Amino acid sequence: MERGESAADNESSKPPPDGSPPAGTVSGRIRVNGGESGNGNIRIFLEKTDFTAVSDEAGYFLFSGVPPERIYPVLVSFAGHTIFWKNAEISAGKTCDLGTKILARGYLYPGPEEKAVLHTNMQRRKKLCAAGTSGKDDNRRVKKIKPTDIFAGWNTAEDGLGRAYFPGDEIVCEQDVPDLHIIRTGFQYETDEERTAAVITCYESVIDWRCVIPDTINTIPVTAIAEKAFISCVFWEMVIPESVTSIGAEAFDSTGIRIVSIPGGVSRIRAGTFRGCPLDTIKIGAGVEIEYASPSQATLGPKTEQFINEYEKNRKKGGLYKWDWSDRWRFEGWQGTGQRHYG
């Protein structure tokens, strides 16, 4: 095959033996960042067909043997991104030249007001990260006006359910960066290298009546709460999602929490986790281990020892426990608590 040819039949100029119109061809060129070379191995395909072509080093490609009298959406797939180019209208025995498609390939970092800015130089991106204009330092540079002001990255969907991007991520797009929505959260967090799990490290609202930890932040599952993440914040109620499996020591120390929901996936409540909290309502999953070293390390506040006794007495049943007026914990089972969320 000639350069840029597709794997389809390349004898489009010959009329088919059944007398139907001769097939057409589709040609074009892809250029990355406007370069004359380094444009090879880019996949181009006609949507909902088997026609696929791969560009040569200069970016040229060719489809042949394409059935005529139809319109085909042309898609470009490169570096894990798929982009719609244009519609190709095929005429019998003729070539549809799509012209040249310029793609931008680079790395995202926060520009003015955290808007996504594309930079094509990898070394420049590293310097920007080191200087604190991307990565974790972004969180510290945001004005903390309200609990939802922490910069968390970008998303293709305004509701945060689309594709997520973070400072330093590679992207392939049109000549201009696509319209990415800024995602903000009241929670500072860290992720693993694969970005499959998020750990809550800090909360930015000092006083909040009811705090509901999200099960995902920018599509990443929240699986852990770090040590001292909420220390000295002030809450009345804390709701921990099912996705959380680990809670660090002293995570809610001195927060004043009275009502807490702890999912059954949490293996252990470490010593001092809710120290200083006047807890009187606890929803907890079955089998959660509760550490208790001494009254000074009261895991669930001053009533920890009594709670553990009641929890053990009920053979570690998950459910709702309340502190009643007779100064004791009372197990009320699952009625009205939504067992599926905590068991």
C-alpha cells in the first residue's frame, strides 16, 4: 500500500462487477502541534464502519474502497483521546479530501482563576509544578471564602460525572483547550498514583452543622480519612460514606460531634478518633473493631467504655445506638437507619 493508505480495498476506481457505483476514497492529514514530523501512528476511522487508517510520519492517511453516496463521521484517536473531526461526503469514484487537522497535545495546568491552560513543553510543565502553580500547592493558593472553594481539577461535565483532569495531565484536543469545568470541593485530599482512591486530608470549614463526606471527589472514590483530618473543626453530625474503609487516629478529635454514621467497611476505629466528642447517636456497621487504650484516649468520647460494653453484649450487631437519659447506651437495631448502608 502507498503511504497513509487504509487497510480497506484500495481499488476504488474500478466499477464493481454488479454494476453498482464505484467506491470513493477519503484522504487527509493530521498534524500535532503544527509539526511537520512526529505525526505518525495516529488512528483515523469512519464511525460505525470497519474503515480504519493509520497516519504516516508526515501525518497523511488514505481510505479507499469506501461505499459512495453516504456521509461518514470521521473520528481521530490519539494518545487515549478520541476527537470528532468532520463529516465526509463520499461521491462515486471520487476522492473526498478532508484537508489538514491540527491537534494540540500537551499538559494541563491552572491558569488565571484555575482555568485549564495547555502547555506543550514537558520541561516547562515540570517547572510550573515545582513553582507551585499546579499539584498540591494549588489548594493552598485558593482564597478560602466558603467550604466549596478548594480547587480539585477539571471535568468535561459540569456535574463532575464526565472525564476528570488534574494539573499535569496530558491531553490531546483541538487547537484550543476544550471547555473544561472547574471542580471545587470543601475537602483537601490526596490520591494514589493511579488516581483510583482519594484520602481526605483536611476540611476547610471551621464550623459546619452537618458534614457529609462525599463518596467520590471528581470521580475518584474516597476510601480513607487521614489522621487529624478534621481536628478542631466544629460539627454536630458527621456522615461517612460506604466507600471509606480506613479512618486515621484522631481524625475527628475535639470536633464536638454528637451524631456519627460509620459504615461497616471500616475495619477499625483507632484510639482517640472521636476523643472529646459528646457522642449520643452512633450508626455503625457490624464487626467494626474499636480500640480503647485508656479514658484519656477515649475513642468515642467520654462514653467509649460503656459503648464498647453494649456493642459486645449485642455480639457486635451493626445498627443504631443511642445514649438515653438513664446514662447508658441503648441498641435500637436497624429500624429507620438503612441497614444496607452500614452492614
